[in-house]
Amino acid sequence: MNPFVYDIPTKVYFGRDQLGNLSAELAQFGRCVLLAYGGGSIKRIGLYDKIMTQLTESGFEVVELAGIEPNPRIESVRRGVALCKENSVDVILAVGGGSTIDAAKFVAAGACVDHDAWEFFGANAKPIERALPIVTILTLAATGSEMDTAGVISNPETEDKLGRLARPLLPRVSFLDPTLTYSVSPYQTACGAADILSHIMEVYFNTQEDLFMLDKMMEGLMQTVVKFGPVAVRDGENYEARANLMWAGSWAINGFLNGGKRKAWSCHPMEHELSASYDITHGLGLAILTPRWMKHCLSVGMVDKFVSFGVNVFGVDATLEPMAIAEEAIRRLEHFLFEELGLQRTLTEVGIGREKLAEMSRKACRYGDIRGFVTLTPEDVERIYEMSL
Amino acid sequence: MNPFVYDIPTKVYFGRDQLGNLSAELAQFGRCVLLAYGGGSIKRIGLYDKIMTQLTESGFEVVELAGIEPNPRIESVRRGVALCKENSVDVILAVGGGSTIDAAKFVAAGACVDHDAWEFFGANAKPIERALPIVTILTLAATGSEMDTAGVISNPETEDKLGRLARPLLPRVSFLDPTLTYSVSPYQTACGAADILSHIMEVYFNTQEDLFMLDKMMEGLMQTVVKFGPVAVRDGENYEARANLMWAGSWAINGFLNGGKRKAWSCHPMEHELSASYDITHGLGLAILTPRWMKHCLSVGMVDKFVSFGVNVFGVDATLEPMAIAEEAIRRLEHFLFEELGLQRTLTEVGIGREKLAEMSRKACRYGDIRGFVTLTPEDVERIYEMSL
């Protein structure tokens, strides 16, 4: 069992009507706020007006970075960095889902250096030693960016979508109000649920020695997603479902579940190539790839983790043979993703063909084979893409 | 579902051989360290020498507060406060279990005020606005004091044992090395496991609306204690068991599991009277009381939580009638506490008779009826004590 350091000081206001604390939290960092958001859904739901009223009444100077796209692009980050530098911004308030928060993170880091923000990514990435403080208001349960040190940025020029972890990127304060996700569409809700489930599975399926307690907590979180994902898809204003998905989303990826495990993730690097090349929704890409990846990995020697997953998450009959339990677990996962959440089942359905599979496979392994639950070579990755067509 | 604030910034070094980071962590707070510890077990296991060598080599000035007793007393706190004031202590390093860390917390607070430390307790308690920073090295998995804002102090003069929560008491950094608990006796290990289980049950048995995900995580933590408590009792040097108990102990009570629930705890206030009057080990008192408290609370209207507990923690057959599941759950809990952990089953066995039951019942309700899972009047408390004889 590896040693580890647990250190997640993000303060979270969870529940309805907590936004009254926003000004007090921002004020500890300064008076000039960069308000970062996406395509305007925060205006439709009245959140933008609520925030602006509070901030202007409290005397903040507000600079706006609007229009951050899904799969956020380095160009948006560059715009934000320029705004921070021109206006001597003190703190960034990111209002939105993972895309907005991810972009805000690299704006925060970029504002503290002289080089271009894209240099934070890739094999010779520049260090991230400082960042402006980040406060978030979450409007989509999915990436967990509100409580972790990670972000992913796309560069359409190079067709790269690259992730980066750095301690200064951890949000200082996050507001999680489940009612702010009521208007998320059934499709985006489903993609979010698939993303959350994948974050847990990427850690759960692991050959390193486990802390049993963390495995049990992961199973509990996965049961939560399986139970409430479909409820939120059918009934967007179900508070219980939205609340469970939202808090599960943060804990799926804030690092607590790792407990010293150091294996690489598998489906995320494969998916990042799909959304880098085709701009599909991340959670959808994960949903399509994950069952195929499981089929690729399943063997007699690896069956134990599939058995726990099947029995403890999907309630598969524990008295069956291990391989039968594993296969049934994958079937139930498929049923969950493609029937209950209603996500598309194949790459073909979302307009992705064979044309870039080899190139994407090579790029997914740009830093070497993916050393996860089962090591994946570029050939393995291409096979999994093929299985997903 | 109530809103809540999640805010647990304690940094935790978990696992073997992390103590090398101690000096660097202490140095951020200053150069004069109050080293607080208990009866000397840290000398027997070589930990004292290891710490002193590192601290003196790193140039710290070390003041010692030794001899903090189990069920720590206000007199030890007063001694510590005096040492802090005389020596202008910058940071407190508490090395031990919950008793040592609890005492250190009120030393830390007492060092920042002019009044006596006992005035932090009771109905007219003084506020705790500041405290010296606290760093802990945990040597016993039980109270969770290493990652929470709470402490309990005894006053033998008044036969009071009173708890207090205050934000400044939260340890800044805690070192959790499971190997430091290898030498904990089977009896103390059993008491620790019972304490951890009780912390979770006090939150789990609740009539307020739940976050399903937290209930599932609680069930996972309870399963962890049930699985590894007996292993650690039988085989003290089992790293897996010690590690699971240790990390479960922190998460049982650091506040994460509450998720906005506001009901009072039930068994803890009843137990505090036992250990205030008879100085018995807290975990043992909880073990004796808890099954009786459950029998007192069980009714058709309250049966659901017992059913989840029985099925999901102890694997009771879910097809039985609810009341049968509940009764079987209590039987399995008793088997766990009194057979597998080997704890004493009755108050009589530990030398407690009827003589103070009425007085203790009155004191347990000193702030009014205990408004927990089921509201307990002084008469109810006395009945539960009687059942425990």
C-alpha cells in the first residue's frame, strides 16, 4: 500500500440559498473579479443577474470573460489571461460546469506568468507555481473540477486536448447548489453521470493494493450514480437526485478515493483524443468507450475486480461463476449507459468513422503505453476504438 | 435536506515513513514546540526519540507536556497552558491518541486567553476564537480528533466530562502511520473500533432526510470496521487492518458524513457520564450502551434504518420481515462487539452498579432531552443504563 498525502482545503457551500456568502468569500481575495462563464445559460436561469447584483452592491469591480466553449479552447484561456493582466484581477469567479472551471484554472495560472498559457501543456510543460485564487459556482455535475487540481484544455490548431494537474489550481471556495442544475438537459445530465461514473471506475479498476474502505466508498458512490443518474435524466427538478449527483461528482475525483494508487487512467486519455478530433461531449465519449475497454481487459486473471463491481454496484448474483458475473456486470453497465441514461451506443452513431483511429491511438499513447488496470499499447487503443464503432 | 458547509483543511500524511516531513510542517508555524504526550508508550515504541532527534537537529526549541491521562483532565490542560505562556510556544505537537490530542486542543485555545481553560465548557462556555496551531502524530485509531474540531475534557472535581467543538481547534497537519498503532493492545484496539463504529452510527441513525451517497459511504465505513476490527485485535501488526481502521477513524467523525444533518448524538452523551463517574474507556462504554440504546429505539415506525444497517453492514437476509431483520442486526452487532472484539458485555462486569444511574441520567440531559434518532428523556437514559447492567 503506497503512502499518500491528503490535502483538499476547498471550502464547499452545499445546498440551496447559499449564494449570500459569495461576496464575503470573494472579498478575502480582493476587489477586482474576473467573472468567467460559458454560452449564456447562466443568464437564462437568472444566475448571472443574481451574481452581478450582489457583486456590484458589494462594491466589486467585475470584468467578464464570456463564451467559454464546451471542451474549452486555449484561445479562451488567452483572452482571460489578457483581461486579468489589463485589469489587475484579484480573483476569478468561474460560473458553469467543468469547461468553464477548467478554463478559469489556466487563466488563473496564465495571469501569473509571462509565457503563453499553452506552454503549461505537453511533454515540456512549464511549471505552475502560482495562480490567482479561484472561486466557483457549479451549474453541472460532471467533471469535479470544482474541488480538484486538474483541468483539460483543447487546442484546435494542433487537434490536441491535454490535461494538467497543479496544486495552485485548486479552487479555494465552491458553491454547489443542486437547484442550479435543474435546467441541465437530459442529454447533458446523462453525459455528466457517465463522466462521474468513469472517474470512479478509473480508480476502482486497479491492480495496486487497495484500502478496502476506499473501495467500499467507491462502490457507494457508483451505486449513487446508478440510482440517481436516470432519475435526474427523467425528472430534472428532482432535488434528491441532483444533490446526490452533484456531491458524488466532487468526491469522485477530488483525490480522496486514490489513497496512494498511482496507476494511469485508461478511458480518459482515449476519450480526450475523440473529443479533441471530433468535439464530442466528454461524458458521451467515455460512455461509448468504457464497456469496450472492460471487454478488452477482462480475463480470468483480472476477473476479481469485475466481480466486486458487478455484485456490489449492480447487484449481480454473487453465486454465479466469476466470468459470468463479469460479463453480466458489463451488460448491466451497458444497459445503464445506453438504455437508462439513453446515451448513444457507438462512435458510428455520433459520426465518427475509421479515418482517424490510428492517429488518435498514437496520440493517446503520446507519453508511452497507458499503464493502467491493463497496459494499453497504441494497438490496444486502436482495437478498443474499433470495438466502439 | 439541509444545506451545509464542507471545510476540512487538515493536511494528512498517511502511511509508513512520512515523519520526515514533520520539521518542514512545524517550521511554518514557528520555532518553539510544545510536545504533548501521554503515559510514555511513545517512548516504548521509539517514537519519542525519533521525534526529538528530528526536532533538535532542525533547531526547534521543545517544551514537554507529558503524562496526559486517558479521559484527559482539565488539570493537564492547565499545565499545558502554563507551559505555553511561560515559553511563548508557537505550535503544539500532540503525539498520541484522542486523549492527548483533545487535551492539546484546549491547551492551544487556553494559551490564547486569560481565563481558566475550564471556562470553555458548560452552559455558559466562553468563545474559542483563536488557538495555537496544532500538529498531530496519531498512535491510536479511535476518536478522530486528528481531523476534527472537537475535544472532550474531564473535571474530576465536579465529575463532569464535557465536549466542545470550535473551528480553531482543527489540527493543521496530522501524521497517520498505521505502524505506530501496531503496539496498541487488543483491548484498546477493540475499544477504538467500537468508538469508530459508534461515531458512524450516531450519524447514520437519523430521521432527517439523507443524502443517499453519504449513507452508502457510512455503510462502507461500518463494513470496514466490522471486517478489520477483529483482525487488528487478533493480529496487531496487520498493516491492512491497521491502515483501514486508522483512515476510517478519521472519516467517521471529521464532519463529511453529516451532510447537513443536525440531530443530536445519543450514545456519546450517555457514555460521557459513565467515563466521567467511573473513568472507564470511552469505546467500551459505547459498546455496552449501543445495543441497549438500539433496543430502546426499535419500533415499527423506526425500523427502516435498522433494516438498511442489518442488510448493508452485517449482511442480514433482506428477504426477512423488517422487525426480524432489525432484531438480527442488533444480535450481529452484539456478536461483533462482545465476541469478535471481545469487549465486556455489561456495566456490572466493569464494576458499575445502580448507585449513580439516576444522577448520571440527569447529567446526560443537563442541556435538555437528548434530541437524537429517538428523543431521550432522563427516564429513557436511566432505562438504557438499567438495561446495560
